[in-house]
Amino acid sequence: MNSTVKNKLVSISFVFVLAVIFLLNLICPSQDLSFSERRKLQQFPAVTFSSFLDGSWIDKFEKYSLDQFVFREEFRTLKAAVLFKLFRQKDNNGIYLINEHVFKMEYPLKERSIEKAAQKLNEIYDYYLQGMNVYYAIIPDKNYFAAAQNGYPCLDYQRLLELMNENVRNMKYVDLFNCLTLADYYRTDLHWRQDRLQPVVAQLAREMDLSPNLAARQYISVTKYPFYGAYFGQAALPLEPEELIYLTNATIEDAVVYNYDKKEYRKVYEAEKFGQIDSYDLFLSGAVALLTIENPHAQSQKELIIFRDSYGSSLAPLLLEEYQKITLIDLRYIATHKLGEFIDFKDQDVLFLYSVLILNNSEMLK
């Protein structure tokens, strides 16, 4: 085959491939969600004269084209596989793997953010919590257990703890770092596993003067499969799914949860949310500004308030045996000055429970 014929065949093949892809993009229906990326996909933008003039339509159309491109997921997987397997790149957009565990880099330490987080805790104490039993605990992210040992950049965790302890006032620090290992976290997700939190519950019980038998309570384990964590989609690799196990008993099953966002009563575990865009939302409905859990079997009148992020959703049910009522507050979704409109602060135990990821990005706390 001479070079002229070869060039023509290559050109024709290239044009044919482009034409096929173009036609597929025209005829394939738009997708609403990307389950792997856990987000809504851009839809075809409305055509208006003003949007053409200011250029916003073109910007939205470009995002739409990228989001709705045929075989998009397959191309993402191919790119990730080439970077990791062929080029031996250590990470892909901050995502890296060690022994089937998926990690997302969190670096560098933002000292000003840590100080602002401490100031936020102090602000809430001064405004609402004076004279109450107040504690704070920090949840290490997965990088704490593997990043430095494997040559990846990581936070200076000792400096983070120093900044918090130097700046937080009138609260007792509860150390959870020694209660956890990498095995206590999901392989494909950032969160800890509820079925492995007994050491955390025991530590909180010791430091908060709770029942010493709290961590030894009996539960029924319920297994859900397959669980694809948040990092599964971000890694864009053909990884094995894992199990999500939640713990329940009569106290948890009979508890009444009030969701202030939805203005309705729910259950502690919403099994129907498993398999949706974020299966971790099974725990207390996921991201909610304000929740209360009431325990009809309570042996005391004690109440607990937890200022928390998403990690608290799976821990709170394990503390329920000790309290008549637990209130969970997520300051990412409700402003501090609004709390008094919903909560009567009086004589409750109070726990600030935040992950390193929130403290290092504390601008999201309102």
C-alpha cells in the first residue's frame, strides 16, 4: 500500500470516527446525574438573546458538552488507568491508591483556617454554652495513616493539634487519634466505618463521664452491598466495591428523628437511600442542618448536642443509649446566630466533633 492510499484511509477513518461520535452525541439522551462523581450533570442550556450577548450560553454549552459526551465514564477510566499503570504517576488530580485504599490529598496545613475553626468554637461557647459540659474531638482523615509513610505530602497533624489546643477555650479535648487505624475507614470513601467505632465510643465515654459499658452495648449488624464510596468515582478505576455495615438495636429502631429541613419525622437509618447517589446518606439522611433524635427508652433526662460534619451521622446512634435526646447541628448549613431560634441551650452535654478536612477548610462553617 503506497503512502497516498494509506493517508487517505487514515483521513477517511478519522472523519468517520468523528462523524459517528457526533451522531451518537446527537441521538443519545442526556443524563441527569453522574453516580460515580456524585453530582448533577449540566443540561442543555436555555437559548436566550441575552445569554448569547453576554457569552454565558457558550460557557454553559461547553460544560454541557463535556458532561454529556458519550463514553465519558469509559474515557475517564482509560485516562486514570494510563496515568497510574502506564506512566506510573503517583496520583491523578490528588487521588492516589495504596493497597486498594483510595485517598485524596489534603495539603498543606492552613494555619489560619485552623485558628478560625477554634474561634468559631469559642464564639459558640461564649454565646450559648457557658457553664455547660463542653468537649471537642478531632477525627483524623485517612491520609494520617498512610500518606507520609508512602511518600505523599500530608498535613502537619501535630501542628494542627497544637493550634487547636492553644486557641480553643473552656472545652475539654478528647483525643481520638489513638482510637483509629486505617482499617476503620472505608476503602473507597473518606468516612469511618460505624461497625468499628467501639474504641471511639469507649474513649468518649471515659472523657465525658458516660457509662463505662456504652461501647459494649449489643447491636445487630446489617450488611448492605455493594457500597461505592465518594472516592470510588473520583478514582475512575475499576475497583472492587465494599460492604457498608450499620448497627442497630431496639433503642435505635424505636428512636424518633425530627428533620428540621424537611419538617418531618424520620428513622435513624434510611435503608432506601442505599444505592442512590450517596449511599452514606443512609445514616441520618445525610447532609442536614439540624436534627434531633429522641430515645423513648431513655433511663435518664440527659441530653447531648453534637456540632458535627458527616462523620457524626454514623457515630450519634451509638451514643443514643446514654441520652434522652441528641441534637445534631451542621454549621455548614445553618448560621451560628440562628441556633437560638431552634434550640434551648440549658445543661446539655456538648460535643464538637469535626474531621481534619473541615478544620483545614473552616471557611465553610457559618
